[in-house]
Amino acid sequence: MRLIPVLGLEQNPTVGRREQFALYILSLAAIFVRLKDIGAPLSGVHLFRMTQTAWGIRSFTEGNYSPFNIQMPVLGPPWKVPFEFPLYQIIAGSVSKIFEFSVETSGRSVSILFFIATGLAIYFLCRLFFAAHASLIALAIFFFNGFNMEYGSAVLIDYCAVFFCLGALLALLKFLSLRGKPTFMVFVSLATLGALVKITTSIVWVGL
């Protein structure tokens, strides 16, 4: 018995123009309300974690281009965090070098983009189970709840990892519905990226 029909999922939920317009408006609003803090200094409960991440971005901008040589001088010698692959730091460092942004601005910009992408992944997951209006409400709650207003633009790797994991889940659901090796390879690739960015997200492999 195939899993998707059992769960009651729509294999190809259609997204109409009004629904697309609502997605654009919510996404733009979510970006706009976070722009006021785009260049703000690092602060908050997870300051140590943000400092560690910002050091990784700075290390890349200073010429440490090898992903295995990104320096994070927060734990003492050898100045590295061996349990994380610095994909987020490399992306933010590239943005910093290309647009000449500060570490804080580039880190927050990349975080916002991954946050928005995570919200859209959540939306399309909801859309498999629920109607458009319910999925849009869920997206609005995700975009504008208090926790995400605080951390949706924080210099942290978390939404980068969560985006890849949710993308992997979407690919897995599509594979279970339609089969096909390309879809399975998308799942494997996204799940691997999520696990590399943040090792604790390896739980996504339970989906196998």
C-alpha cells in the first residue's frame, strides 16, 4: 500500500494566482520587518553561538577559503569546530566579499533568506495536507511569531540546516508518492546538506 494516499496527501496541489500573490506578500512583509536590524551588532541569548558563527564568516572573508580551514577562535586551539561543515559561513562570507557587507549584515541577510525559504518549505508541506487558507495562516504564524521575530535574522546556522531538512522531507514524500531515482537523490542530497550544516539534524535520516 502506498504511503501518500494513506496519509491523504495531494500529490500535486495546485497553487492559484491569488495564493501565489498571498505568498509573495507574506514573504516580502517578513523580509521587510527584519530589514531594520540588518546591520545590528550581535546580541541575544545565543551570543556565544552567534559569535562563533560570525568568526567563521570573517575567517572566509580573510582568505581561508578551504571549508576545512575555517577558523572559529572561540573554543581554543586548533580554532576550529570539527563537527560542523561551514556551508552557511561560506555563503555569508561570499555575500560579504561580493557586496562589501559587514560580517553582521551578510550573516543576517543570508539568515533571512534561509528563514524565508524555510517558511515556504513549511507552507508546501502544509499544502499537502490542508487547504490554501489554513496553510497561509500557518505560514503567517511562522513568519511573525515572537520567537522568529527574534531569531529569523540572527547570525546562526539553524535555519540553513532546517531548510535543507524540510526540503529533504518534501523530496521524500514525493518519492514515496511517485517513486523515481532522481527524487530519491534529491532527498539524499538535501538530507546530507542538513546533516553537514548541523550534525544534530541527522535525525532526518530516520525518514529512510
